[in-house]
Amino acid sequence: MIGHNLTAPTSSVTERRRAVNLLNSAKTDLATSILRQATKYSDVVVRLQALSALLNRSDISVLDEVESILLHPPARSEEYLLANLSAALEGIKDAQAIPTLKRLLISSIKQALAAGSDEKAKGAVRKFIPTSQHVYGVRLPLLNQIAKEHREGGFELAEALWKSGAFEEKLLAAKLLGSSCKKNPDRALTLAKKFAAQISDWAVCDTLGMQGVKGIALKKQIELFAWSKQASQIKEPVGAPPRPRFAYPLREG
């Protein structure tokens, strides 16, 4: 009966929406099949509710569609529906979903950085760190908050953010490396060296050195000492101007 209310041409939009909510709790193959049909309906609410219900049962066949919707929300899609989709993704454990989940996570961080952009802060970075190329202009308190929210992202997220290339993304990468370094000191040291070879300003350099490997400073002191001795032969990060008296000019409010 529930499936009929969802698939029957004569059913109203209200009946279909109610049917999707009920099918969400029915963990059967038939319910899954009907929900997949519901993702093709023109009504945005029915479609997004059905997608959330499928994700809640770890059905990753709809991941591409969900990614497209979250990156480019359809017209008239209410915020709570998009929030439900994002929440449903958190329960996905299938390894095949990792690339999609990583892209969505990076996208959400970029959106948070863009939303926190401040022209005055951006100008300060441009002035004091002229080698930085892509700058959002995000102040340090917000940057620390984002790093705290995503500290479980581990080495994979740190590396993805570093590759993304913006000034604040590299700062986040260094901070996230510091959150994970104790879990695998060898991997942390390897990644820190990789990052260091690509540094072009002192703010990122200081963040990587003081936060990125701080947690393994004792356990890896011999390796870190040897690395620092080698690195001391390089006078400045690649392309960077002389070191300023501060590391990051955006500490205040």
C-alpha cells in the first residue's frame, strides 16, 4: 500500500512524501527498489527524501547524484533536505565511497572558508605574505575552529587540503597533520617533509614546524634534528621574502 502511494500516477505530492518517510524505516529489498524509483520524481522534496533514505541504508548507487546535488543544489531545495543528505553521508562506511566523500568534504571546507572571507584580512595576507597565491582572507579563530571540526579527517584530508593549494588550506593541512601525527609518526614525518619542500611563505612554514610535528617531537627527535639540520642549509622557503617578525598577521578578531 505504501509503495502504491509512492508509485501510483494518481498519488498526490503529499501522499508521496509521506510514503517516502514510511519507507525509510522499511529495510527490505522491495522498499529499496521503490525508493530508487522515487529519486526520479520531479518533486524536489520526494527526490531528496528518497536519496537520504537510500543513504541511510548504505546504498551507494546514488552517490554520484547526491554529490551533484550537494555541489549544485537544485532550485527550491530547502536547507533541511540538504542537511539530511549530508548527515546521511556520515554513516557511509563503504571504501568505494571514499573518493566521493573526500571531494564533498573538501568542498564543504572551501565553502566554510569562502563564507568566512574578510577583505581586510585578505589584504593583510597579501601585504605581509606576498608569495601566497590564492587567499580566502580567513582569520585565525575561524581557521582553528574548522581544523577542530575536521581533525578526524586524518592524513588523507591533510594531504588533500595541501594539494588544493590555497594559503588557508595549507595552514589547515599543517594543523590537521598535527592532530594525526601521533597515530602514525613515520607517515606524519614523511608527509611533513613532502609539505616542507613546497612551502613558499613563513606562516605556513611556522605552522608546519610548530603544530604539524609537535606531537612527535619527542618520539622522532633524532629524525627531526637531522631534518632540521639539513633544512637549515636552505635560507628561505622557496620564493619567500625575508622572515617577518610574526608568523600570521590575522590573530585578532
